[in-house]
Amino acid sequence: MLETLGLIAGNILNLPGILGLALGMMSRSPLVGCILGALVGLASTYIFFSDLGVSTLLSPELVIAMIIGAIFGTLGSLIRRKGATV
């Protein structure tokens, strides 16, 4: 349980969270922000966990990183939309 929580917190503070939020803030569409955040999660998992191969495509690290990236990408685009209307 602690390992999973640490993995989630690490992804929030690492590239999927921070870069996903930044890329999401570059677009006004939440769908585009979600896709960009998920791509950052995918890329960062293969960069930091380079020993993962195609056989472990649905590893917990990859799934959690893509979910965190998608959430923060969507959040970034929603921040942009709200900030643009003020």
C-alpha cells in the first residue's frame, strides 16, 4: 500500500504532474490537455523506467503515470480557461 502511495506521489511531483499541468495550460481544450498529459506520463515512464519492455506495457507504473498526467493536463487546461475569462 505504501509503495503504491509513494508511486502516486512521486508521479505528481515528477514530470507527469508538473509537465502535464504546464502542457495542459498551453491549450484551452481539456481533451488536448488530457492527451498531452498522458503522453508525458508515457514518455516519462519509459525514460525513468528504461528496463520496462513491450511485455510490461500495462505495468502499474505506466498506468499510474498516464492517469496522473491526464488528470493534471486536464486541470491545466481548465486553469487556463478560468484564467482567460477573468
